[in-house]
Amino acid sequence: MSQFVVRMNEWFFTQGLVGYKKILENYGEQVRTTEDGIIIEKKHLEQITDAFFHYYFKKYSVAEREEKKIRRLHKQFKNGDKGTKKEINTNLNEIKNKVKRDFSNSDEGKILIEVVDRYRKEKNYHPDMDQWLETFFEMLHKKDIDQKLTANFFKAVHLNPYFGQVSFLNWTNNKKSIDEQKEIFYQDFVLPVLEEFNIYFALEDKDEKQVMEILNKIESEHLKSLVRALKKQKVVDEMKEYIEENIHKCALSGFPIAIQNFEEKIFSPLALSVNKAINMTWNANGKQYLPISSLARLILFCSHAGATMSQGNSVFVYYAGSFDEIYQTNQFYSDMKSGDRTFDEIIFDLVREQKLRADFLERHYLIYEYTSEYQTKKTLLDYMVMTPHVAKLFLDHSNLFQNLYPSQKSEMVRLLLKGIDSKHYINRVLREKVKNLYSSYDVIQMILIRHLNQVYAKGDFMVDSKLQKSYIWALVKSAEEVRRQINNDKKAQGIAYRLLNAVRSNDKNTFMDTVMRTYISYDLEMPGLLLEALHEDKLDFATVGNAWIAGLISKSNNGNEVEEEETYHE
């Protein structure tokens, strides 16, 4: 049986392996795996063309997406919201124009165009419009129409940024039928793999007659020079020796025949054109700088399916686990995202799902997020690391994040994953609270998150988190007492601004001088914990400063102080 084991490699190639397996299993085929990769079988290569299109037709069906959206808008219009009619008309007209380009002469196309025109002419709702829409949806779901519109969508929106205008993605092929586009895909991506497989396994079997029959049937242009060279050899052993000595192995899959380059058309986000990478080519010959096989090219063409699309970006989770574990993790992430959950919500769900693994808190999870624009040759790649201490924070203190506004929660999660100190972000948010005299409860939650992250980063997972949080609350409550004595918002604001500037510039002396003077002015005892601003044994300066300022302006919308979770007693 012709099969080849492909192991995980760079993260984007592993993403391709995940996509390859996802595409075939979505089609009903079982892809066998190894500890660190998958088994490529010839029978699957013969099915991948139909499986590929089936996956994208199912995932990005224009008919399903538009029906869901238009039904929602029509219900609002039916219930008296006339403002939605304009949006419905715009959506219907866009679909009509797309259908008109390719199906204006078909019965289904004519019916769809007719009912859209009827619906759009009406200004006020009447019952006949319900039936018009039902007819519209029925026509839109016709296989030929839905598949054509869906193909144009996923090619332009999802695959073009990854691969540009190669093969069936070229806009000149948009007018071709789906079967014609499948044939282009097969000729460009599948046939070369099958032919390389045939050459390799025939040589392994040492069947000279079979080898010559295969060489005489080769169609792939990039293999023609290899075919000529092999035909000059006298026996199979010499052919194998020629490949071993003159042909590179694939840098990604390890397949013995690698005649193609890892160029932009292979994977646009990270690859270069050969013309712009001469210094990176073998022997500076300007021809080959990272040899890959046709198999690797096909796998990389499946990479989009291996990622999860989130707000226009591709997201892939990678870590030192088995292939099956990485596959399941990304499958879980993708399933969660399909429910329109935000990035930070999915991260917390991912943590809870990964908790089932015994070594969860020993792993570093790499989260790659990137977007690419093929036309401008621009890629924005960001990678975030969910270290064991960050995972511990997410797992044990998710309640702290729930008390934040969505934008704050998202920003804090991203800063933690990127390993960026959130003190500057907290300072900016706190400054806004001071300016508008808003409640500082959410800022206190961010201060708690930052402090616990610092504690866990030292490797002490057994620390008493309640005690650690009580330090923050002690500072907040002490500052609240000072505010009550001041009893003047403007004056409290002035002190808070001065302290914010001191924290931002790391000016400990000014901070301590201002705080001490304030306590003395109102005949209050300054808690010893404030000395942490200087010593930084339990808390760092930014934590002490921001916590005290948050307490100084801790005023909720109804005039009550913030509600404390834990109380610290010196």
C-alpha cells in the first residue's frame, strides 16, 4: 500500500497537517496518525479534491449565511422596524447582481432575480413578502448557485490572502464551472503528488518495467527534467542513486523528491519570491533556496483549514504535544469560535478543556495570530505564549476577568499572553477613571490580575492567593478612608493626578512624599504596607501606587465605595 508518514515540522506546516486531516474527516474519511504526524495514503490523495471543495462549500455556504442574516432582518421589518428594509434591500441586491452574472439565463436565476425585484419595490410589509423570501431562499440554496457564490467568496476572502492568484484561485477562473475548477485544483496540486509518489514507490519496489511505464506517463511540468535524467540511467539502482545524490529531500515533509521552492505562491504569509531571496538560495544559484515536495505544497494549501478565523485573522495553537493533542486542541478552538465567541472567551474555554491533561501546567502554549495581504506583500504575525503561570492565572482566577468590560478583558488577556507588563495599560485606564470620577472597581480587578501574574511567574503555584489579594484590598480600603476625610472630589482628583504621574515615571519619592503628607494632613495613620512602594518585598511599586489611587477615587455610579473581596489585617 502506497503511504508516507509526514511528521510535524514548523508551526505553519503542522497547521497544514491539521487542515489536511480536518478536510478529509469532514468528508467522512479517517486519517491515521502517528505520535508526531499523520499517514498520507494514496486513496486519500485521490479523494482530496472533492473533499477540499466539500469542506469549503459546507463551512462558508453563502446561502446559509445570507438566509440567517436576511431572516433576522425581515423579522424586525415585519415587526414594524422599517429602518431594516434598506439593509435587506442592499443585501438582496448584492446577491441578485452576483447571480445575474452567472445564472441570468437559468430558470432558478430568473426566479431569484424576479422575487428580489418584487421585494425591493415594496416599502411597507405585507404577507406576500414572506412567500417571496421563501422562494428566494429556495433558489439561493440550489446547488449550482450556492456553490458558485460560495466558491467565489472563500477563494477571494479566505484563500487569496494565503496563496495569491495561483491555480483555480486566479480571478480568470471564476467564470468556470465548479467541476472545471476542481480539475484545475487536481492538475496543479494533486496530480504532481501522485506522480512523485508513483516514481518513489516504483523505485522502492525495484520494478524496472513499472518505473519506465510511470516515467512515460508523467504529465507534471516540473518533473520533466527529472524524468529525462532518470531515463538516462541504466538500471533502477542507478536511478535511486541519482535521486539520492542530485535531488533534495523536502525540507518540510522529508519526502525524497523535492523539486519545488517554498515561494509566496506556496504560502504567502511567510514565503519569499526566489528573485528577492538570491542570497538564501543553494550555492547562491538563484534557483532553489528551500526545496519542498509537491506533497508539502498540497499540505500547505490545506493550512487555512487548520487555522481558526477570528476577526479576519488566522489563529493556530501549537505546543509540545502529540499530533492528536494539537489537532484536538485546534478543533476545540474552532468549534468554540463557530459560536461567535470572543478571543478571550475562547482562551478561557481552551484552558478549561486543556485542564484535563495531566501535564497542562507544565506546557507552553504558542498561539499564532496572523493576517496577510498578498497584493501588498504584507504580513502581520503575532505570537502569544500561554506559559504555565498564565494558564494557572486563567484557570484559578477567571472570576477576576469576568468583572472587566469586554475591551478591558480582551486587552488584559492579550497582554498576558504576549508577556507585556500591563501596568501602563492599567495606568491609562485609571487616569480615565480619575478624570471622570468613575468607579474604579474594574481597575482594582486588573491590579489583582497583574499582581497574581507576577507572583505565579516566580514559579510559586502554591502561594496563598487570598492573602496576596488582601494586600491590594488593604491599600484600597486605606485610601478610601483618606477620601472620606478629604470629602472633596476636586481635591481628591488633584492628588490622584499627581500620584498617577509619579507611578508612570517610577518616581517613588514623590509618590511617598505626597501620600505621607496626605495622611498627616488628615491625622490618619499610614499603613505599613504602603512602604512596599519603596521596598517592593510583597508588592511592586506600580501595584502599590495604582491600588492606592484606585481606592482614593473609589466611587461607584450610585455613590457607594467598591465592594471588597478580601480584607487584609496587619
